[in-house]
Amino acid sequence: MSKGFLLIVSGPSGCGKGTVCQELFKKNEELLFSVSATTRKPREGEIDGVNYFFVDEEKFTNMVNDNEFLEYAKVHYNYYGTPKKFVLEKIEKGEVVVLEIDVQGALQVKEAYPEAVSIFLVPPSMNELKNRIIKRGTETEKDINIRLENAFWELKFIDKYDYIVMNDEVIKAVEKIESIITAEKLKVKRHKNIMEKIIS
Amino acid sequence: MSKGFLLIVSGPSGCGKGTVCQELFKKNEELLFSVSATTRKPREGEIDGVNYFFVDEEKFTNMVNDNEFLEYAKVHYNYYGTPKKFVLEKIEKGEVVVLEIDVQGALQVKEAYPEAVSIFLVPPSMNELKNRIIKRGTETEKDINIRLENAFWELKFIDKYDYIVMNDEVIKAVEKIESIITAEKLKVKRHKNIMEKIIS
């Protein structure tokens, strides 16, 4: 049996990583979603245990102290973290675990777990990025500006990633990610005992 | 513009790399075929300049002396070599150049040009491999045995390759190679000046 891997789908706010991951999971039911813990309030339609584990700051702090996170960070006044145990157990069983995460978190995961496969999802242009952030309609003007500045800054870390996917069309971006998953599964390093299988 | 790459499709005799590459090119006309030079006699249907450059030993020796090969080797009484200039020029222009080659040649190319992306094509089993070599019908019994022994030996080098593709069905093997090509094109390292494009 071959080993699975952790697939990081990341990119600046407004790059569309949420929509892309939703579509990716709709088409590929065998993929596992790494559910993050967060202290931020649920947005409309978000379900606890599905989109996030919504926890309060006390609980989050305990998890940090118990070293239960692959990464954690404070982003825009809220804490986010990726529970470690879930991810590593599934990978060992051959599963592909997808982690949708902001750039800071992705860099931390890559540092703590370099075997992770990372995709940087980019918007077609900075104008498009601004439009998307504004359209979301959940942010104040100040928040929009913070997000745009962050996005500019985060683009500088693209070289730390393995793959780049332009999100000009969701369907095409998803197809590209599917190809990356297929290719990564075929990496020789994930197939131990392959010789034995062929010879027997 | 992003840089292209050299894709090595390799594997032991009888793994079906010829058939797989034929199908790959039929479906993906934008791919370039690295045409090898060889001193072996053309098989039925093979065309000079398309399947191989068929040259005599004197010409081949001159090319070796002029350092015109990315790799060359003697295999089963004949010489094979990959002309260097063609490959490197095309890659610089962003093209994907596919090199169908035996295991010894692939290892030499990887040594001389580590950026090459390499695929090891394996037959589903050693029995199947034997059947395929016999079916080809162009070999004597002695040749078949030499090829089988070589195949066993060559399987040991699988760890030197990037990807492994099982050739149980040609169509499926081709689809896997297509995914590898798509994914490799998306590697961050092939996209320079990507920041500038997004910001502008």
C-alpha cells in the first residue's frame, strides 16, 4: 500500500480557495478534508465540525499547550489551528488529506512537515482580488484594506510552494489540482515494496 | 513565459513504453518527441528521422567525439544516443520534450541533466513482461532471456526515478502521464516573474 500525503491549498484572501476546495471535494469524494479549529464566529451556513471546529479561546489555548496543532496562528483577531493527529493518522493509512489554509499557516505547516505538497492559488490579477474581497460583503472598508495589503505581502512567499494554480475559472483550477493529486500519488517515494509486487 | 522540461519515459524491455508513447503523442500533438540516433537496423515500419535517426557506426562515433549526446549507450549490440542540442533548445522555448528510452539511458540523462522529469513504466508482472517480449516476435530465445535478465536488473533502479506508472492498460497509463505533465507544468520553479504578472 502506498502512503498518502497532506495537500495544502493556500493563497491570499480572495484568491477563491474556499470555492475551489468546495468544488474539489464535490468531484472527489475520496479526499479527506482537514478540519481546522478556530475561535472565529461561524459565518452564515458554516457548520461546526464540517467547516471548522468552532472553539472558544480557553479551549484553543489548552490545545496549543497540549501540542495538538500542526500549525496555529492569529489572523484578523481570531485563532486558527490544524489538529495534528487527524492528519498524520490518515496519511499513514494512504489517504490524501486536503488542508485549505491561509499563507501564514501554510508556511508553518511546510516548516513543521516538509513532506506536505503545497499549492499556491493565485487570483488572475490584483484588481480581481479586490473585487472578490469586496463582493464577499462581510468586511468593513478597513478590513478590505488590511486584506489587500496582506495579499500583496503574501504573494512574496510563492517560492516556498511546490505548485502554482491560477484561479481564473474554478472548474479549470480544480482540474489542475486533480492532476497534481494524480501525479503526486505516482511519485516513486510514496511506493515502497513496489519491486516485490512486480516480481511476485 | 514558463520553462519547459524533458520528460523521460523509461522502463525495461517489454514494459510497453513504445506503445504508450505512441498513444501519448496521438492525444497530445503539442508534445515534442526527442528523436534518438541509433546504429541498429530499422524494424518494419520505422522511419528514419521520425522513430530514430538511423546512422552507421562511423557517424555515431563522430557525434560522440563532438560531444553531441545527452547520453549514449550500447544496448544489445547497437548504439543509441540522444542529441543534446535539440532537447535543450526546445526546453528553453517552453516546450515539453518526451524522451522514450531504456533504463541505462535514463539514468545517464538524469546524471547529466538532473532537472529531467523521469517516469518508470512497469509491466503489471514479470509474467506479463515475458509474454510481451515473446509476442513481439523479433527476438531469438537467447535474446528473450537476455532481455528478461536485464528487466529484472533494471527494476532495481526504480528509486532513481521521480514517478512510477503501471502499464496494465495503455489508455490509463497515458492518462497518468498526462496528469504528470500537467502537474509538472504547474511547478513554481518553472514560473519565473509570476509575481510581476499578477501585480500588473
